Amino acid sequence: MHFENITRESTSDNIIRQIKKKIGDGELKPGEKLPSERQLSEMLGVSRTSIREAIHALSFSGYLEVLQGKGAFVTQNAKKYDEISSLFSKISDFSLTSVMEVRIMMEGEFARIATLRATEEEVQKIITCYHNMEKTDTVRGFVLKDLEFHLMIAKATHNPLMNILMKIFGELLHKETNKIVECSKETRNQSLQVSKKLVEAIKKRDSQKAKELMIEHINIIDGAIK
């Protein structure tokens, strides 16, 4: 007979759940600014690092917008994202393998469309996201920057639904951060090599090549997970 080890919910997940609940209950309204990292740290009795990680994750999934030097604000669509996310979680407890399978199917098309529609400014932001991935000195940091890279590509499609779907992927992936980090220890360099080629394809507006490279990029981590 085999039992799996029981693991505690991470501190950042707990913070995320509390902030989401306040958004869902209407205590935190669209456009409202969250207390500062220091204030939240004192209110919740946790480290500022945990607060920062939670805010980062909530900005990925569309609940918060972080403005440099100003703080974190509840987005206008936060409640919409919460309703969609809640619906997804009620339908099924998705496995990471299932999420990756759908990503392979959809994100290739995101990359193809983004290559055709991205403004020059958006192309530069995609390049910056790639360079941020390169510069990270931890695997966990790399995983977070990689997700930003994918979110920026989805945003460059100029398709609101594709953008929302990628944010939902981001939230589902955040729950599996530890597993992805473990797999990325072996795949980081390979992922960077393919991402570099993907950026070049986007710069050259080679949409079909961008699609192929995005699928290859996701397949790398998917293969490691399996």
C-alpha cells in the first residue's frame, strides 16, 4: 500500500486565494490599489518575497496590473477572469499533462497570429522578454520569465480571447510551479535555444516557422514532465 506525502499549501498560494476572494466578494474593486508589499507583509504575517510572488502570479492571470513605482491595481476584468477560472476549476481538476497538451494545440497558433499582427513595439517587448529569460540566474526565475514571454506573444495576437486563455494557462501553470522548475533544470538551455529561434522568426515575420518553433518549445518541457 502506498500513500503520497502530504504537502502544505504554499504561502504564496494562500495569499493568492485571499486576494482572489476579496476581488470575488467585491471588497477589492476594479481600479483599486492593493496595500503596499510592506503593508501586506505586516497584515498577513508573511515575507515580502511571498507577497511579491503572489502579486506576480496574479498579474500573470489578469487579476492585477503592476505599475512600476505605483503599485498593484485590480484590473477592470479581474472579476471576469475569476469567474472563468472558477468555472474551469469546477469542470475538472486538470493535470499538468492535460494543460500542456492543450497548450501545444493552441499556442502554436497564438505564435503564428502574433507574428502577423504584432506591432514593432510589441516585437521589441517579445525580444525583451526573451532577454529577461536569458539573464535570470535561477531556474525558478527562468520559469516565471518564460511565462511572461508566452503572455506577451498572446497579447500580440490582438485577440482578447487568446489573451484571456493564455492568462488562464498561466494560472493553471502557476499551481504546478515546483514541478515545472524541477523539469526545467534539465531543459532550460534547450528551451532558450528554441526561444531564440522563435524570436528570430517573429522578427522576420515568418509566421509558419514561428508556429513550428512554439510547438517545439512547449514540447521540450512537456517531454520532461512525462
